[in-house]
Amino acid sequence: MKKVSISFTLNGDKVTAEVPPSWTLLKTLREYFELTGPKEGCGTGECGACTVIVDGKAVNSCIFPIPEVEGKSVTTIEGIASKDGTLHPLQKAFIENNGVQCGFCTSGMIMSAKALLDHNPDPTEDEIRTGIAGNLCRCTGYVQIVASIEKAGELIRQKK
Amino acid sequence: MVDYDYKKPKSLKEVFGLLKKYGPKATLIAGGTDVMINIRNRELSPEILISLRGLSDLCYIRKNNGYHIGALTTHRMLEQSDMVRAGLSALHDAASQVGSVQIRNVATVGGNICTAAPSADTAGPLLALDATVALEGPNGRRRVPIADFFTGPSETVRKGNEVLVEFDIPEEPGHFGSAYWKHSRRKAMDLPLLGIAVGLALSESQEISNARLGLTVAAPVPIRAYKAEEFLIGKRLGDDVLVEAGKIASSEASPRDSLRGKAWYRREMIEVFVPRMAKLAAERIRGE
Ligand SMILES: Cc1cc2nc3c(=O)[nH]c(=O)nc-3n(C[C@H](O)[C@H](O)[C@H](O)COP(=O)(O)OP(=O)(O)OC[C@H]3O[C@@H](n4cnc5c(N)ncnc54)[C@H](O)[C@@H]3O)c2cc1C
Ligand code: FES
Ligand code: FES
């Protein structure tokens, strides 16, 4: 298989991937960079388990062609805690509010929530539910997830 | 897994060159939310994808002498545009309900129309807003009214060497409002089992001076309900008139039985939602 060289910023670091042009961003993250936080649930844009942030926007990495990442900035769940290991407010809030059960949806859920809170740290419940409408959770029933995101918003607003 | 090459040209000229070189072995890709799914389902196995995402100058929403929307404009941009919300409300209703935030962030309005799914959410609103599609090929541009664009499920008048570049929407004189109803079973992440878009122009005395109805999943292609429109024009807005228009529109549709819904159900829902969307359009004109 022919390979191409794609350079971009991954969780703050400049990286280059040598992968076939037909790979998706998800496949590249998991198999080339061995970042297994983003999950493959459906592979067709339906479940959100693969959600990452590209240039500030939440996208489904399972249907994002890797060549489109050239020159862009990608953030995955692995890149949101501080370098010293301090968890991101969303991670803290998900733990404290039981936003996680089996955990399969969690990294995607948190990335969608992060994209939302980065632009709007004080969302209404409706805005939260719209922000995570593309993220399926088979365990929690969403109530604790919404509560976790509300709490994270609070933590972020307090810090400012 | 299908293996293919990927090119991201920076100009339309380069796109035309690549299309000429690869012919039917090439597929254009914009947001990829249809293309990538089709590849995964093996409905599509291109040798090369030609990305349009390098054509950043086809990504805009402008107003001068009518509205102009670049083909690469994402649903998210339409959703977040105050100009679209105020002036092209039906399109705003539709764009903000496509898929999820993740899908809307990448999926384009041009891709939605070129896929030509009978359920394309933006098709009804673009019909009700009387949009014109601008297609550009190696020999120049041509313009096609959206009502003539769809020729069958997944089929359009676009030729293989043409790129959809822009939608042009006239600014209606006087008081104009529009609304779109996506009839689906779930609030999010569901395709419509019926789509109803209404555009209305009203005089000061509440007389209907212009009306356009765009229906999706109501026939093999998105359609205008011309007879219902004709019936409405010149009448005073009122319940009886709208109910009758709903009946006429329903008789113009030719829905089919599908897993999502039966034909009789779709017909009845057209009767219900044509009046409701007309009222919502009128409320929007009055600024309610
Ligand atoms: C999970 C999910 C949910 C969805 N929900 C909805 C929904 O609620 N409503 C809805 O209507 N759709 C929905 N879709 C379908 C899809 O997202 C839309 O049709 C979208 O607008 C397609 O745009 P795109 O830019 O991603 O198109 P692409 O996949 O890039 O392209 C679609 C087709 O159009 C062609 N094309 C694209 N741009 C151009 C152009 N400028 N000129 C010529 N040809 C072009 C491509 O060759 C291809 O054949 C959904 C899809 C997914 C995966
Ligand atoms: S794996 Fe990408 S949306 Fe399900
Ligand atoms: S916690 Fe199990 S899917 Fe969400």
C-alpha cells in the first residue's frame, strides 16, 4: 500500500504519520500513535465513541480522512489533562458524578463536552444535550453525564 | 478495507484536471459524511478521492442582491449564522437538525444536495426558498433552479465533470418568512420520514402574495407542491385556506411505503404539517 506523510499537531506535539492515504484519523490515532482513548463503536458517524477535537471542533474521527488533518491541531482524551497529571475539570467531574459506567462512550463524551465548554462554559441543559446528541451511552441514561458536564462548567468558571 | 489515493487540490482548475485524468475512477469528497460511509459499506470503491476541502473560497454565506451560499459551507456554519436564522429560517431549521454537532461540523450543504437522498434535510428549504444551484465545469458555469436539479433518488443533473459551487437565493420583496418541519421518530440523529418546508410572503392585510412548498420523502425526489402554492396565492391567510392547501399538497405527493413509514401516514402528515409550517412562517413574519 502506498503511504503518505501527514504532519499535524497532536495533543500539543508536532507529529508526522506515515500511513496509507485511505486511513481515517481514528485508525491512525489507534494503530500508528497507539492512542486508544478514541474508540471505534460504529465506524459510521452514529455513536460518537471516536470523537476528537480538530481545530477546536468536535468531529467523528472514524470518518475523517487522515489527509485532511495535514497542518491541523488534533486533541484526544489523552491530551486534556495537564502535563503534571492534574485531571481536566471534565475528567474530575465525570469521576465525582458517576458520569462513567463501562466507560466505552466516555472519551468521546468528554471530547464533545470539551468542544462545547471551550466555547460556552455556562451552557443550559438543552445546549448540553444538543452538544452530546451525537454520543451514545448504553449504560448511564445520560442524567449523570449531563450533571458531570454542568459541574465541569462550574469548575471551569470558578477557575477564571 | 478499500485502498484509495487522496488528492486535495487548491483550485477548481486542478479539480477539473484530476476529474479529466481519472474519470469515473475518481469520487469528489467534501465533508465525507456520505462518501466515507459509502466506502465503508462497499457501495463505493474509488481509486482516488478528490477533496474539495482545499477550496476554502467556496465556504461562505453572503448577502448582496440576494443570498449566496458556497457549496462547501457546513451545516454548522448555517446553524450559527444570524443572517440565515433571520432571513432563511427554513434552511436554518434544517441545517441545525442534521445529524449531530460532529456531523454538522464537517458535512456540507453542497454534499447534502449532491448526494440527492430523498430525505436530504436542506432540499425542502432550498425549494421553498427558490434557490438556484450554480454548477461549474471546465467550460464554465451554468445555473439550474433547484426544482430541476433532482432527477431521481441519488440522481441529479450534475455532470461528472461539474462541481456544485454555490446556491443563490433571491431576497423576497416585502414580508417573507419560512419554516421547515423534520418529521422523525427521534429528536436527534435520525433521518426525516417526511420533510415539509413552507415559504410565504404576506401583504399588510395578511393576503398571501407568494407561497412555495418544498416536500421531501414525499416522492422519489424532493418536490414543490405547485398546485397548493397556486391555490394559496391571492388568498387571505386563515385556517380553512391552510387546511385546504395541506390537502392539495398531499394529493400532489407520491410517497411510498417504507420501513420508516407508510404512504398513507406520510400523506396525512403532509395535511397536518403544511398548515402548521405555514402558520410558523407567518408568525416569523410578524416577529412572534
Ligand atoms: C451519522 C450521520 C447522520 C446524518 N444525518 C443526516 C440528517 O439528519 N439529515 C441529512 O440530510 N443528512 C444526514 N446525513 C447525511 C450527510 O451528513 C449529509 O448528506 C451531508 O450534508 C453530506 O455532506 P458532505 O459534505 O459530508 O458530503 P460528502 O460525503 O463529501 O459528499 C456527498 C456526495 O456529494 C458529492 N459532492 C459533495 N460536494 C460536492 C460538490 N460541491 N460538487 C459536486 N459534488 C459534490 C460527493 O461526490 C458525494 O457523492 C447523516 C450522515 C451521517 C453519517
Ligand atoms: S465510531 Fe465514530 S461515530 Fe461511532
Ligand atoms: S458508560 Fe457505558 S456506554 Fe456510556
